[in-house]
Amino acid sequence: MTLQLIAYFFAGVLQDFLFTLNIKYVAVNRIILAMLTSFLITMVNLVVLYNILATMDSQRSITTMIVYAAGIAVGTLLAMKFKIGK
């Protein structure tokens, strides 16, 4: 279970890192990069949520969602620090 939680944490980091980059790419009109990050965000999100809802019991699902949300928060922090070129 601990390895699963670590995986969900890093999936959350990845998802929100990509999401924040997506917003930055849209803001600077980087169309291809915005499309690519949008696709990747959707895939990560759907795979993680499907796995949480399909394979966990109600008690572990809550813990897993909290760990996933913490990863999302860290992903936002990292992406806000990331500079993109114009």
C-alpha cells in the first residue's frame, strides 16, 4: 500500500505540474505544447481516478485521494517555479 501511495503522490505532482504548464503555454500562445499537456493531463487524471475508484475500498480510497491531492499541490508549486522560454 505504501508504494501505491507514493505512486499516487507522484502522479498528482505530474498532473498538476502539467496543468500549470498548460496554463502558461496557453498564455504565451504555444499551441502544440498546450495541446500536448492537455492530453497528458487528461490521461493521468483518468487513469489515477479510475484506479482509485475501481480498486480501493472506502477507507483506503480517502487516504489515497488525500495523498494524490497533496501531490497535486506540490506539482503546482514546482510548475510555478518552472520558467518557460518565449
